Amino acid sequence: MGKVEFNANSSQQLSEHLSTMTLIHGESQFLRKDINKDSFLDLPLGKQINIYHRWNYESKGKIRNQYGLKVLYDDRIGGQKTFNLTGKGTFNAYGVGITNQKYELSAKHGFLFNKPGTSIGILTVGGYHQMDSYFGLTKYNASQKSFYGNLIYQTILGTSEHKVSTGLSYMFDGYDEKLNMVFLDTTFITNESVPGVFFQYTYDHAKIWSLIAGVRADYHSIYGVFFTPRLHFKYNISENSNLRLSAGKGYRTPHVIAENIGLLASSRFWIFSEKLNAEGAFNYGISYTQDFRISDEKKITISLDAFRTEFVNQVIIDLESDMQKVILTNLHGKSYSNSIQANLEIKVIKRLDITLAGRYNDVWQTFNDKIKVKPMVAPIKGLLSLSYTTKFDKWTFDVTCQYLGSTILPNTDSNPVSYRLPEKSPYGIMLFLQITRRFKRIDIYAGSENITNFVQNNPIIAPENPFGQYFDSSIIWGPIIGRMFYAGLRFKIE
């Protein structure tokens, strides 16, 4: 596929109290690949550099401070294989370009007191994010200025069984978004200021059962007061089994263009049918874990999780009422999801780890006063993972098998017959393999992804006419890239 990646991690202990760490990631995609012959690149060309630098200062039992700097530059160019920058914004060829620049400074200060379990923590994070993008004739540019501050005080009440934490928080996000498309040229300027307070109580009874009860209140400068309670309960039934219960409420503010940016790569016209409100939901669930110990090193672990989310409000992205439109509305009716997951971890053969997992998702939303299954959400997913390491860790073999169930697709019956999709996607199985050979200072690895070559055929509707009314490259339910091979080298320097 013509993709190159580079990673470098470095850490140094400069003194008894001071240490530093630097993480660097770089990548480049430089080959134009169109394996399915639809005239569009299967992977966008591009380059990325991602740097994180951190300083730690610790005086044991007194102070813990951490300072960090993150820098990201990511530039992607996609679209038709014949597209080049000189044709941007014209009908010569359809091009997609997304450039992200992000900078973030963070500081964490922790102060420990002589009283056991008592401390004060202060967290501050400030950032700037600029994104410039185009999708054919459509342009979307956005910037975000953000700040988050949090002060938390933690202590015990009487004994270590009773713990409380309380504090203040403040968040600011300033967004400047400009969307320019055919028949629509609009600017969204949003400033969100959110001061808040929170309190949490933890009770731990003799390591047998524990209870966490928390509540926070925030005042949003646009949406008003948010009241957010939560409750967690854990009961250790025996040494090898435990039960967890949880319930709570959450809120988030939607930024629908950035969160659904892939929909801009289509001929759809965006309709903001009403003022969008903050999203809110109740979530509650149960989790059970059971260990079957054969010996100190051999065991089988079974875990079962069941969660339900009920939305009080949700932004509905309607892609079915009109295939030429993206209609955005608040929730008018019910919206909920049920999720059940089962995990099985087996460690009975020395140096062999086996993981088997399955998940069932039942997601419903109300569209046009009728509740229906949400499209593009696979109800059944599965995973099988095997990892074997030889003696002295010289060789490692990793095999992963993923099952992706069939999912309902958006209704395209209003399109001409040749531009219609089936009601459901097919199910598929993907297989991944990696082999690693370790030497004293060098690791050599090679592998293959999607060995079964399971791909979504013809992922773009009307690729021969990307400026026409039926073009849509946003309905992606499966992998686009088929079987791929890779190799790499890791080495350590002391």
C-alpha cells in the first residue's frame, strides 16, 4: 500500500526528582492505490507528525508535578486518482483534503499531606486546534480554542473505609466553523463556558463490597444547568467472583459537522431543521466476573456485561427521508441502546493466551415519528485472539480473528436502480497475523491484515459522476482495504 511509519520513545531520569519523556510518531502514505477500480483512491495520500513531550517532578510523599506539550500536524489528500491540487475547487476531478494542526499544553500538580489519604490535585489544559478541509466544491474550515481546569480535594473520614473527594472545575471551548457548499454559506461561532462543582463519596467495607456515589452540577452558558448523578456498587461474592452495578446520567454538546464530516463527501444538502439542543442520556448496567483458578499461573476468566442507554435528547442524523439531504433534528420520540458482551480469557497452557469475546448491540432511534433500528450499527460482533510466546520470549505469534455481523443500510429506494444499495450488508470475517522475533536489542516483526480479503465492494454510489446528485461516499459499513502485508523493525538504545 506504500505506507511508512516511524515511532521513537525516549525517557531519561535527570535527577532523583526529575525525569522526562518524549514520544514521536511519523507516517506517510505516498502511493496512489485504486484496487477496486472505481477511480477513487482506496487510501488518502498524506503525512503526519505527532509529538508529545513530558516532564515529571516528584518529591516522594510531598509533591507530584507533571507538564506536557502535544503537537500534531496531519495532512490528507484523497478523492479521484487523477486529482491534483491545481484542480481544487473545480469540476476537473473530485478531491478531498483535510489538514489538522493541534497544540496542547497541560500541567498537573499534586500535593500530599501528612494525613493518610489526603491530597490536593490541580489540572489545567489549554489547546488550539485548526482544521481546513474541502470535499469537491464544498469547504469546511474550523478552529477551536479550549481550556480546562480542575481542582480536587481528597481525604478520608475517620477511617480509610470512608473517602470523599470534592472540587471545582471550569471548561471553555470557543468554536469558529465555516461551511461553504452549493446553495449554503454559513458560519457558526460558539463559545461555551462551563463552571462546575462535584462531590463523591466512597465506602469500602472490609474489601467485601464498596459503594461510590457522586454528583456534579455544571452551568453551561448556552444550555443552562446540568445535574449529573452517578452510582457504582461492587460486591466481591468470593475470592474469585465479583458483581458490579452502575447507573448515572451524562450530557454532551453536539458539534454535528465535525462529528459527521464524512457526510460532506457526498452530494447531500445539509438541512438544520431546528436549533439543536444538548444531548443527554441515562445509562445503567451490570457486570459479573468469575475466575476459575487451576494453579497460580493457570486460570479461566469469564465476564458478562449488560448495559442500557436511554436518551433524553439526541441529535438525529436522518439520511433516509431524502437521499439528497442530511436532515438534522432533535430527538422527537424514543432512542435507546442495549449492549450485551461476554468475554472468555483462557490461560491454561504455558505462554499461550486465548481471548474470545462477543457483543450484541440493539440500537433504536425515532425517525419521522417512527422508531426503527439505527442503520450502520452491526448488531453482532465477535473476536478471537491467540498469543503464543516461546521460551525466553524469542518468538511471539499473534493471531486475531474478527467477525462483523450484517447491518441494516440506509434506505436508497428513491435512487435509480443502479444506485441502490441492498437492505443489509453481508457479514464477514477478518483474520490478522503477526510474527515477532526478538534479539538482544532488536525486534523484527512481519504480518498480514485482513488475510481473508473481506471488503466492501463498490463503496461509493455513482463514482463516475462525483459532482452529480446521486454521488455518496459516506455509507461505509466495512473495510475498504483488502489483504495487506507489512514488516517492521524495533531497536533499543541505552
